[in-house]
Amino acid sequence: MTEPDGLNSSGPTPPSQNTKMLLVHVAGAVQNPGVVSLAEGSRVFQAIDAAGGATATADLNGLNLAELVTDGAKIHVPAVGEASQQETSQETGSGNGAGGPAETQVSPGSGGAKVNINTASVEELGTLPRVGPVMAQRIVDWRKEHGAFASVEELDAIDGIGPKLMESLQDLVTVQGG
């Protein structure tokens, strides 16, 4: 059972009625970037496979393909010559001895610019660490219902955003306009 490219579609936990499903954002050098649904216990290589597989320009050596994925994580598959985000970002860490969860590969926004929570789309909010598609939608829904955020601290009013998430977002988001 040899997989020449290091990726296969078999998984440790086939989906069943009792299997918890995770949503993971796969971006970068993959055939079909976007949000994929995986069974709990899935690995990075399975997330890449669910996104149609890596492109010919992908540099898979920059990733830990065996790492467990977590719900709401974003996995960025770097292209050859692009710095691995795992090498360039600090770990957000869960205490996982294997180097932390897949979100350690997240790079918020682009070029270090802060994400404006008053204008950002669900996709833009999803680039933030530990903010998956569900949480991003909650932020947008809150904004539609209550109007523009007056301060970053107002994120605390959103269900699911606690002190730890607030701390990780504090320096990555801004409120402008409103």
C-alpha cells in the first residue's frame, strides 16, 4: 500500500452516523480551494485530498501531512518557493506535542494588514486564526443585526468568542468605518 505522492483518500475514521464532522478551510496550491467537510480524526493530507489534491506547484514538504486537523482550521498549501506558513508564523498552540493544531499554518489577512471587522466578508474573517466559517458567519450576522462594531472588544458579545479567542484576535483586527 504505497502512495507515491504521499496523499490518499482513505482515512482513520470513515464517516458514520456517530462521527463528528469538521469544517476545514484549505487554501493555496490545491485544485479546489475552499471549505471541506471531514470526519473527526482526519489528517492534513486528507483535507488536501478533499480539496481536489495538491497542484503541480505545491510544496508539500512545508506541511506536516500527518497532523490532525481541528474544526475551523485553515490549511495553507504553499507553492514551491513560497515560505511555509508553519515556518513563518508563531504557534497558536493547543499544547499538542506534534507542534500544535493545523491553525498554526494560518496567516491572518495578507501582508500583515489588520482585518476590518466592520467590512470583512465571511471569507476574509475566515483567514483569522481559530475563526472558521461558522464563527465568521456569526460575526457578519451580528454586524447586520447590530450595526458596525464600535470597538474590537464588542466581538466578545458574539456567542463562541471567549477570552482566549479575543486575545488571539486583538492585534489582528481593527474597526474602521461605521
